[in-house]
Amino acid sequence: MAQKDLRRSSPHAEEHVVVGMEKEANKLVKQLIDGGDQRRRVISLVGMGGIGKTTLAKKVYNHTQVVQRFPDCCAWAYVSQDCRPRDVYMQIIKQLVCTSTKEQVPEMVAMEKLQEHELGDFLHGHLKEKRYLIVLDDVWSCRDWNCLAKVSSNDPDCLENVFPDGGNSSRLLLTTRDKDVALHADARSTSQEMQLLSKQKSWDLFCRKAFLDHADAERYPPDLEQFGREMVDKCNGLPLAIVVLGGLLSRNMSHTQWRKVHDNVNAYLDKEGQMGVMTVLSLSYIDLPPYLKPCFLHLSLFPEDYVISTRKLLLLWIAEGFVSEKDPHSMKDTAEVYLNELISRNLIQVVRTSTFSGRVMECRVHDFVRELAIVKAKKQNFFELTNYTTDPLRPSTSNSSLFSSKCRRHSIYSDIERYASFEHSTSSLRSLLFFNLGHEICRISQLDFIGKCFKVLRVLDLEGVELVENLPSIVGKLIHLRYLGLRHTGLKLLPQSIGNLRSLQTLDTNNLKQVPNVIWKIQNMRHLYMEGQEDDIPLRIDTLENLQVLSGITFNQWIQNNTSKLTRLQKLKLEGRYEAEGAKFPNSIAKLHDLRSLYLKASDESINCIPSLSMNSCHHLSKLDIKGHMQKLPETF
């Protein structure tokens, strides 16, 4: 059987153990039987693979009220990644028209001979005067929906539509992993997004599967409870993983077997045949367009349960070369589109959004999705992961080389000193990310190896690594570097050699004593973050004509530059003492025609008030945040 057909569904194989879906089921039933809305509606269940969309759809499809509402015209069709409209039409027609009676065998034979468009026309005619319910399980893309419905316009009454609107409250129920499919199929209906199970509901579901439907506390062996709860926690509320795990453990109640599974949960979950968790989730990876696959694989570099800053993630994707450079001045916007696509496909979970713009600020990846990314990434030599605290390497001397020379990315979770001691043969390494989950202090001598061993490095991220001294000057030899992350390192000074990094696009740092006045040499710089400078000394930046984000420059530093050259600046954050006089400052802001976000924070030590700003020329400005004394509110813009 082809991989894409492994999870072919049937409405008759209803899951008897359904936990934590009662509220969702009732809401869905109400939407399906609502007679007040006479239009044909498309109602969608949206969620990641294995979250229970098909299970819930089956429960609702077989619900007594739904069966009574659609007694004579209902059908269930499985679509799959390889969408074949003709096959889907035949599935529906067999349920609506053809039965097993001998009289209708000739009609079935005749149907088999029809072409795809003829079957579509037949189905349209058959449904036109009826109130119908059609379930389309596992619709992968908007294009697949268009092919199935033969939609030639946004008008649901279009004669070309296979599923007509007869004004009799007909319904289609879709299950999909992609939010865009739901919106595309029916923008007037509210899709129902499936949520992961709570800890208690996860445990209830596990008990029903593992202990043969006896979920009360007295019915399961107490010596297995701790193992069971720890394994369920690793499932992170994903119903498929919990069901597979419970079914696996129900076969053997021995303490030894449960410990064996407990110690290697992920491996056992993927062994469970066609419905193994990784097998189901991998379908989402297969469906990704080529431009999204490296972005997805890149998620494997982040630690388990790590909350990821989307700002940082987008800049890393750009530095890695994952984002099209057709229009370099909108690459961050393009990267954000990629992020939203992965969110829409339920491969990334939203943690926090901006209350102002609604944009995603923080995200994370489900443990099993991360595991999938790791498996796929390793097959392609995409990266190597080192976590000495939980996965110690075998004993070796400092001259041992433990990393593949073909690997382009290293992700180090702890013990930087040990990593530095190895002999590194990966001269072609492109990205090096440290997460320092063990919170060790990193001494300056330990970073010299980076400049010596990794001459073609493009990404170096040391965020959160506590540096007790300055950054070594050898970092200036990394002339191919595009991204340098130094935020929250305790670093106070940057070496003058940083001016040699002519390819650098992003410098992300904070709380420096001062920024060396060599930044002006890095004319490819696009994103410069340096909030919290202690010393307000001159800093030339007016040569950075590609700059899009400038965050943390002081008012005095800004005034001392010919900022009219920064025509591509989209986000500006100024802070510190405001001492300027006259119209020079407000005039400099008025010349930033592409500005989208302006943040001004004048300290209490400021000599003058911030003058009134004229924002009439800033047509793209969507966010204005001013903290400090101001003469007058900005003029209308």
C-alpha cells in the first residue's frame, strides 16, 4: 500500500474510546443540524496529524441527531495526499446510489465506465434537490478542494460546483491539517480547531486503551502507574500517540515490559505499523512544498519544549539562505509568510501573539513533530545535535573527531568546554547554535576554536551563553558570517575586528558598555539590535543603506548621522537622553518614508522634551510608541 494511503478511513470503523471530545462533538453536531441556516455550508475540522480529527468526524457522522437530519443522503469519502477526484466521486456515488442488490449491479458497472467530469456532473445532478451530508476526510490543499468541488469561482451557487447549494441546509464536513483549506472552502463558516488533550484527559484515554476500558483508579496495577503517567506526559496531549501507546502496553502488563517501553517511548511508538505516530506525521512533511522543507528541518535544532522567538527564527532562516532573494528588501516579510504557512499546516504551535498587530511573537514545536524533524534532518546530514547532559558521548580523547565532516549545522545544548575540546573536521560548517541549557559560565579562551576551525561559518548564535570576558578578536576572521547572536551573554565590549564581517546581515546584542565605531563598515547589515548601551559615544551608521531594523541606538548617535541615507529603514527604536534642539530630529524622522514602527524612549535625565513629530510622509507607519516628555502629540498621519 502506498504511504499516502496508510490511514485510509471509513465511517463504519468508529472509535469506541473517545475521550475529551464531548464539547467539540456537541458543537459540531449543532452546526450540522442547524436548520436556521439554509445555505450549503462547509464545516472544517482543523488540526495536526494524530490529533483526532477523523475520530471526531466519525463520532459526529454516526450521531443519532445527524443520522436523523440526513437519513437518505449522506456519504463519507477519504481524499488523501494524492487527490484523485474520480476515486472520491466513486466513493460517494457507491454510498448514495448503489447498494448490494442485484438490480443495481448494472448501474454500478455503468458508473465505473464514466469519466471524471461525467461522474462530477452526475453527482451534481443527484445532489441538487436533496439535503445532503458529505464528509471529505483528509483534504490536504486548497487546490485539492478546487479539484473536488470543480470550483471555478467563489460563488457556491456556480453551476460548475459538484456540491450544489439547493437552499436546504446541506452540509459538507472536511478534515484537514491546513487552516487555509478551511477558509478557502467556506469563508463564511467558522472552522473548528482541534486542541491537544489536557493531562487528565490524556491519562483517562490512556487508561481506557491500556487497561481494557477500566479507567477507574482501582482497576490498574499501582506499580505501573508511575511508568504510565511519565509515558503519557511524553505524548504531550496527542491522542494518536496516547492510543498507540495504550494499545501497545495492553498486550503485556509486566513491570519489565513497561519499563522497557518507558525508557524508549519514541522508538516503540513508531514501530506500531501503519498507524505509527511518525508514519502519520511524516505525511505532513511529504506534503510540504520544497521551499518550506528546509525551514521545517531547521526546527530540529531547537531543544525540546523550547519557546522560540519568531523574530530570531525568521532572521536565522534568512541567514541560512532558506528565503528567496528575489526581493532582498522584503525577505523578512517572505520569511513570515513561510512561518504562517507552517503554523497553518499545524507543524508549529503559537505560544504568544502581539496584542497590537496579532502577529506571532513566540512559537514552539510539539515533541513528536520535533522528533520527525530530527529524523528527517539526520537523513539529509542537515545537522548534528549534542546534549551531553542527557545523551553523553562515548569516552574519548580531545583529539577525537565525533562529528560528520559532511554536516553543515551543529546545535549544542550544554557543556561548551567539552565541545570546544574536540578535534573539529567540519571545516564546511555553516551554522553553530549554542543553547547552554546547563547555564555554565563560558570562558573566553573556549571560543577561540570557532574562528580557527569554522572559517566559512554563516550563523553563530551564542544567545544565553554567559561570557565572562570579551568576545575574542578572532571572530573577525569569520568573513562569511551573516548572523551573530550575542543577546543575554553578559558581554560588555565587542572587538574592533567585528568591522571585518562585511557579509553580516544581523547583529543581535544588548546591554553592551559601548558599540565599537566600526559598524559603518558592514554595509550589508540589515538588522542591528543593540538595546541598553551604557556609554553614549559616537556611532556612525549612515553608510548602512540596506538597514531595515535599527533598535537601541541613542538619540545623540542618531542626530550625529546623515540619516536621510537610511531610506529602507522599517523599524526604528531610539533611547537614552534627549538633548537635541531645533527641528533636526523631527525632520530626520519625517524622511523615513518606509518606516513601519517607531519607538522613542527618552530617559528622565533628558535635557529637552521630544519635539512634535510630523508623520504625514510616513505612509506605512502602523506602530508609534513614545515614552518620555513630549512638547505636543504628533500631527495627524
